[in-house]
Amino acid sequence: MNTLRVGLAEFPPLVSGDYGHFRGFEVDLWETVAGELGFQFEYRKYPFQKLIPMLAEGKLDVAMAGITINEDRERIIDFSHPTMDSGLVIAVDRDRNRLRLSETVRAVVGSGYRTVSLTLLAVLSFIFALGNLLWLAERGVGTFSEGYFPGVFEASWLVFSSVTTVTFGDFYPNTWLGRAVVFVSVVGGVGILATLVARFTAFLATRKVWREIAGISDLSGRKVAAVSGSTSEQALTRLGTDVTGTETVGEALMLLERREVEAVVADAPVLAHHLKDSRGGRVETVGDVFDGQKYGIALQQGSPLRENVNRTLLRLIESGRYGALYRQWFGQDPSMEI
């Protein structure tokens, strides 16, 4: 048999390193399979997105890098039996993924002053206008000072108290017309305060001051990084996110740390490996694993290698050697069922 061309892409802890010193769970698994079958092979390293096209074009015989088995890929290449269970998870910046008072103040002062100022001006104008009506309605009955100043301010204070606390403060209207004005202030005040809160909330939301991402439903419309050509990128495209493609998960996490993206989506074991190094404690995963998937050894369509590779994988699983290799890399028993 000719020397097999085995394509790899950086995908720790499944594949990492460079020529002469590749390592990882899938590297060890393939070398065990190849040793059992007497295969001669040579490694060739490429960006992840090139592996499947090169297999389909006959430029590679085998490829590995956490390649998910799915229908679209099965149309143009073949896979071995599954070699590992996985799924997608979301990583975020721990500090940025919280509502922060300093960011809120900066957003309001920096670009929201006009929105907030106009709304507050409308509220104050409402209070002052009703204050004037109330002062006129209560003139001559001793409720407020007779002079316009400070009488109108006393009336406006009663209106303000009614709007904000539904109480009369230090004054109480004595005429039916005055009470009607106060009633209008209470009812109208509730609507105005609700509008104020809604406009302020809308301002914060449109500026993304509230940045919390708690799960997959929060990703729509966000700027998220993923490895180009991966199932992570495909899932994000379906969700309507603004996807930034990278060559490796490590590059995606660097974009997150530089705050050029709001989240990273990647395969669960790969993110777990990267975060094990803590990355300064700034990055954390959120939400549940989604889009469950299985990895396999990718082969050319109709590859004569497939049957022997599958039989060897089953033998390794049944003998316990697969489980021992899995525990060596991940520190736990495999959950995969074949």
C-alpha cells in the first residue's frame, strides 16, 4: 500500500503541534489504528477549512481535527465509526458579560444625554404645567402661598409627590378642581414614568450596555467568533449572528479577550482544554451544550480503508484500550456509544 496522506489541523487537545511532533487524542488514536493495520503514513497540516475539500478532491487519504459527522459532509466524503461525542458551547468574557455601572454611566453621558434629557424635560414640563393649574384652582383657599412665587412651586411639589409616590407631600387640595388636577397628575404620571423607563431601557438595549449572554437564545445579532468551516460557524449562521471566522479556537479566544467579539462558540472538549489554562480567569462558558455531534476519522468517498479502520476501532473499544486512551487525555470515562 502507498504511504497514506493524513491531513491534520490545529484542534487541541485532539490535534496539536507541528511536523515531527504532533500530539493529541486523535493523533494517538490514529497511530494506534495505523499500527494495528500496518499502515505507512505521513502527516500534512492545513487550516481546518481545507481538510474536507482536499479529501473530496483526492489530495488526502485521511483527515482528523474534531471533524463532525453530518449529512452534508457524508455526501462528498466518508467517515469511520464515531470516535468521540461532543457538542457546542459558548464562551464569554466574564467581566464584560455583566451589567456594569461604569459602562452604563459612560453610555448615557457619552451618547444618551439627548434622549434622556428630552425625556426628563417632558416630565418636568408636565409637572410644572399641572403645578400652575393646581395653584390657580386652589387660589384663595389657603392651600398654597398667595403669591405666584413660591405658590406655584408648592403646587408643583404636590404634583411631583403625586406622580412619584402617589402622596400629597406637605399639601392637600381643598377644592374639587384641585383634586381633579391631582388625579390627572397621578394617572398621567404613571404613563409618563413608564415611558421614561421604556425609553431609557431601549437606549441601553440598542447600545448593548446590557451584555449578558446566558445561552444560545442570546446569540442572535451578536458578534461571535468561530473556526471557519466548522459546525460552530454553520450553527451561528443559522442563528443569525455576526460571525467572525478564525483558523483556530485559540485565535477566536484572543478576539474575545481583546473584546473584538462578544462570544466564542466552539466544540466542548476543545474549549474545555483552552479554559483549563484559565486564560487569566477572564473567560467562562455559559449555557448548556447544544448541537450534540459525533467526531469521526474522515476518509475519501468510497475509501477502501473504511472497513478495516472501523473493525480496528471496534476492537480497541471492546478491549478497553480506547477507554484508557480517552482517560489519559480527558481524565474521565468516555460517554460515547457506538
